[in-house]
Amino acid sequence: MLSLRGDAHRLFIQLKRHSTSNQEFKYMKRLYEIEKIQEFYNSINSNTLRQVYYCMLKEKKGSGIIPILVSSIPWLLLLFSKQLQDYLFREGSILWIVFVIVYIIIITISVILHFRENSWASVHIEIIQDILKDREKQNSKK
């Protein structure tokens, strides 16, 4: 069934399904992927991990190329709107339909990619922060 509630709800449904079938959660693809990321970051020393954290912050906070393209393409089309209209709407041509469909597909894919990259950067940032906090706690106990 198609759910419009998002990834968090789909994860909840998968967890619920695993718990009712007595399967271990660690074999879920999503959780396994996160576990591998955690294991890798745990193998890196704290100084390097802080540098990776700063790079991830830059990635998350940076404007990136995709939002620039999404906002600049309409301005470019507006700049050449007269020529574009003459080309797309000449005598019964349905070329404008193809143009609009391709344009909407490109914009949609760009926005989806941008937000997926942004969300993955958030995941990495949270994992790194947790590892660094755990290490600080361990060092303060010694």
C-alpha cells in the first residue's frame, strides 16, 4: 500500500513487521546500513572524525549546486522567453508539451536528490556527534 507519511512511518511499519515475525532488527537493511556507518566512524580517530564532522556540516549547510540550478534555470528561460516561445509554439507544434514534461522531471529529480543528500548528511552528522560524545565521556571517566 502506498503511504504518503514518509520514511519514518515506513521504518516504523518495517520494525513492527519484524517484531511480530520474531526476526532480529539488525538484519533490516536500513538499520544494517546505519550500523556499518557507525562501525566505520568508530574506527577513525577523534581528530579525523572532527574534521569529517566539519565537512559534513559544510555539506549540509552549503547551498550546493542543485538549488542553484533549480533557481537559475527559470531565470535563464525567462531571459530567452521570446525566442523560446517562438520555437515551442510555432504552428501547431506540440514540442512545448515535451519541453514542459522534461523540465518538470529534471526539476523534480534535482529537488529530490538535494533533499536526500541533505538528509544523509544529517544522519552522518548525528552519528559522528554521538561517537565523539561517547569518547569524551569515556575519557572523562579515566
